[in-house]
Amino acid sequence: MKAENKVITLKAELPAYGGLSIGKWKGKIVFIKNTISGETIEAKLEEERKDYCTASTTKILEPSSDRIEPNCKFFGPCGGCQSQHISYQRQIKLKEEILKDSLKRIGKMDIELSKPLTYDNPWNYRYRGQFKVSQGKIGFYREKTREVIDIDNCPVMIEEINEYLVKVRGILKNSEYLNAVSEVHISHGDKAVALIKTGGKQPLKFDGLAPAFLHSGFSGVFIDSGGKRLLKYGNHCITLDLDGLKYTISPMSFFQSHWRLNRAVVGFIKGSLQPLKGKRVLDLYSGAGNFSLPIALDAGVVIAVEENHFAIEDGKRNLQINGIKNCRFIRSSIEGLNIKDYFDILILDPPRPGLTNAAMDTILAMKPERIAYIACNPTTLARDLRKMLVKYEIESVRMIDFFPQTYHIESLVFLRLK
């Protein structure tokens, strides 16, 4: 039920997932936007339910010493970032608090976290930007809406992405294609490629759009109209350095956009799983081989399993160009996987919903000696770990901050068979 613009005074007591803080008012829990736990604030009630309320901060009465000036002029209206008003060291601590709370509340585990994996500079870290296009505007959605906030520069993107955003704006502005395009994804490595989405609209031929992008400096362009056919122009991938390997990725495949930290995380996981010599490794939700390829340099056999056929194509290309012979890619869902072989080590990097019941059954039946679980949702991680503790014990849990300035929390857990 919507509240009637009621303004209340309360203290933000605890951090909550989603960039929120938790306070109490008249015996109810209040989820508060735009504050830091410890602050006393005035807030406008937005929604009032039987057991909880939501509110948005209107005035800071007692500010936290960790409150800082946001680095971006679009912070607030733009829904891309939620934490620019918080010092980076406090952002890390808040995320760790939320991770620990999820493990305790959902997983029934009171765990001391190991040192987090972070990168020194919390700005200019993203090597891929996914920009929305609507009504002549190019940028990101306003929170919980489909209204696009028009931006000209994003401080969490690497500078090359921002430079190409300017070029995209110049191409689309006042062009016949502007209303047909719904998204433009820009990826940068050794060069830049673009993925253009049309939202199912096909009123125009795109013969003139792709050449304009290529002429502006993009080395490749993909156009996705939502049908079976994907139009491709120029080079089909970018190349990034991964542990001395050439890691190629196409616009239709996922890759960890905080590439500098990703390289450090890959190295950390590989080092933590040593000795790898002669070991059989199964990498589930492998993508194009982010973990498989570097680990294959030391391991005996590596099997990479991925459902996205674009990622499989990228992965096989990566094997070929790097001359890796002891790694194989299999296109399959985890639920449909039919592998009877024994594996010493299992690597898991599932999507936000975590592991399905069928995937969990498959994993527990395999009984690998060690598991490295990379999670992007503390809630589903806690749920999954609680199930895995039937057969496994936890070696360590730590937070990974792949997305500074946002509420997103990634984690790394090492488990060992009991």
C-alpha cells in the first residue's frame, strides 16, 4: 500500500542487500534508500505493508563519517550505482556484513570471513557497458523504471568505453535508426566491438548502421533483432590477456567486466587449488573458459561445461589459439549433464538464482575432493552451502568486489569433502 507522503525520523541500524539500510519505526522494519547504517535521518515513506515499510532518505540529521560526495553527476536518478555516497572502505565492510548475515540467517552458519578480494581503484573498471536507448536518450534506467537517464560519461567504465559511447551518440543522434535501437553494448579489449539490440523492431534495413559503427572505430558489430538470425560485421571478438593467455570473447558471451580484478581472482583460485598436476578438473557454468584455460596449464584434464553456444564457440577458439590440448568444452545444462568420470576438483560459477535442486544432486553425487564456488548472490549462496554441508566442510569464505559503487556482492568459497 502506498504511503501518503509521510515523513518520519529514524536511525539506519543495519545494512541490507540491494543498497538499502534497515531501521525501525512503530515496531515495523523499514528498508531505507540512500543512507548508511549508523546515520539518523528523515525519510519519506514510499510503501507501508503489514510487516514492513520502504522509505527514501530526504534529510541527513546525523551523517556517517563515511559519507562522501558522489563522483558522478547522474548518481541518484541513474539506477546503475547505489553506493557512491559511501567511502570505498566502508562499502567493502558493508558488503561483508551482508554476506555474513546471509550465511548466518539463511545458511545457519556463523563464519569468519577471509580477506576480501578487491582492486585498489574502485572507478573506471568496467570493460563492457550495456547502454539503454529510448526516446532519443542513451544511458541507464532510472531505478525500477524503463525511463532512460541520458548520460554522456560513466565513471565506472574504462575511458575507452566512454570514448566509444560518445561515438555511438554521434551516430544515433538524429539518425533514422535511433527509434529502432533499444540497447548498445560496448566491449573493449585489444579493440572495441558493439552489440546492437533492436528490441524486436525490424522496420529498417541495418545496412547503413553497421558501416557507420565500423567507420567510427569499432572493429566489429553484431545486430540482434530478437530473431534467429544474428547479423555480424567485421571482427567477431575482442582479445584480453588472461594469465598470459589470449582470451577472446564475442559480444554475445558473458565475461567478467571488472577484468583487472578478474585476472587477480583467477590467479588466486588457481594458486589455492594447487597442486594441480595430474588432477582432473570439471568447470561448470564455464563461459568461454575464464577459469578452465589458466587451470589447464597446470592440471591433467579439464572439462568445461556451458549452455551458451556463443561462449562454447569462444572457448573452442581460445583452446586453439593458445594451443591447449588437455581441455574440452561440452555444451550442456548442468541438469542435463551426463558425465560418469571422477573429478578431483569442481569449479562452480552459477548465475544469480544459484544451483537448482537437480544441479545440486548432480554435484553431490560426483563427490569431488575440493570445490571452488564463485557466487553472485549471497542469499542463494547461503541456501546452497547449507545443502552442501551434508558432505562438505568449508575451508574459507570471502567477498569479491567485482562491482564497486553498486550493491552487487560476489563471493568465493572453498569446500573440501568430509
